[in-house]
Amino acid sequence: MLDAEWLAIDWGTTNRRIYAIGADGIVVSSERDDRGILSIAPDGYTAEVAAIRARFGDLPILCAGMVGSNRGWAELPYVPCQAGVEALAGAVRWVEPGRTAIVPGVTVAYGRRRDVMRGEEVQLLGAVASGLAPADALLCQPGTHCKWAWMADGRIDRFVTAMTGELYALIGKHSLLAAQMTGQATPGADFLGGVADAADGDLSARLFGVRADAVTGERAIGDAASYISGLLIGADVRQRLGAGDHAHVLADATLGGLYVAAIEAIGARATLIDSHAAFVAGISQVWSLIR
């Protein structure tokens, strides 16, 4: 078996990533699969973790993400902002005593409006704990639901979620623009054109303009997928940042590269962070407080 001491699982809606972690938080091995919570029956989690232990060793497990939601293994209450590692560790629930535990999510209130996250909080706190980002910083986590988090003294002070990635996916699959959105979005001229056009704030009209331009021939957009990505990401970025601001982006090079390009295009600064390294650092911090 692997020379690991415990297992960490970033367990999302459609995918999960398993990390076998050894001494001093070193990742011995990792595995990504499509066994997110939507793939597992409510009574199937005990069998799932048994199968994981059969591959990685009979080790304790600490999970984070949607596995702790009302559609996962067990629903954990959210920890309110400001939220630090100690608050998360104090609200961990052992679903198999001494064997398997789940980290709670985080919530924030803006008057009558609420926002929530599950899983991202581990990355956010890990980015700061590992020194990948300063203790007081704006962190951005692109994805289906993009998180923007303002950190204060190493804790999550507040955050906001934008459905940027989900909107892009819906437009690309179900809208009248879908036929024009071939290929993958890249941070080239069409993408940057979308970022610039998002400045007028008229997002829905700009989106229909992609169709209008195509049927009238008034303006040729060579890469509609990139342009629409630029519109959506540009609108998101412009709501959070101004010229001279700085954001740390937790993502892979592909999606993170789009956000970095958009951030820099509006005159702000961006630093790309390895989101996997941030997750491991964050969950290791929680583990050190509960083991």
C-alpha cells in the first residue's frame, strides 16, 4: 500500500478528487474520477469509502465539498463568516466515528440575501495558510459558480458567488447562440473584445448582438465561444475589481488563464495559484486540529 497516513477527498457535485497524504502534508498519490454526489445513492457512501480504502489503504478520511450538503452523505450546518480554519475544524462531523469526517461549508449574510459555499472554503483558507496568498487578499475561484472571497487576517471575511460558468454552459448548449459556439474559449482577440464590450453593463443585449451580427453580416466574430466567454467573465470581473486592484486566482492554467487575461485587460493585477495545492494545504490544516 501507499506510504500515506490519511486520505483527503474534495467531493463535488459531478466529480471528486482523492488525495493520499503522508507525513508533513506531502501528497503521495491522487486520483480524480466522476463519482460526484449525483452518482451516488443516499445510502451508498459507506460502500464508496470502503472501495476507496481498498485502493488507497485502510486510512482515516476527511472530506470536503458537496458531500456535506443536503444531497450528500450528511448535511452539515454552514459556518458563518468570518470563518477561519479553527471554526471549520470545530464544526467537522464524524459520519463514521474516528474513521470518516466531513468539513462544513461557509455562509455569509448581506441583509436578507445569503450566499453559501461548500469545498471552496478549504481552498481559500489553504491558499493563505500555505503562503500562496497574503492573509488580507481578494481571492477568485473560477468555475461553474465562481467565488470571489475577501480574506481578512487569514479568515474568510465575506464572499460572493457568480453563476458565470453555468451561464456560459447553458448558453453553449441551449440558446440560439449554441450553433455559433464551436471550440474552446481562448484568451485571444475575440475574448478580449468581449471583456471590453462588457464595460457598458448591457450583458443581455450584447449577447443577442452576437446573433444579430452573424445574420446581418455587420460584424464578423471569428470565435463566438471566446467572445461570449469574454463578455461573461468580463462582466463578472468588472463587478469585483477596478484598475490597480489585485486578485489571486485559484484555478488551472486554462480557466485561470481566461480570468487572468480579463483581470489584466481592465487594468488590474492577477496572480494564478495552484488550486490543488491550496486544497491540500487547507484540509491538512483542518486535519491537524481534529486528529
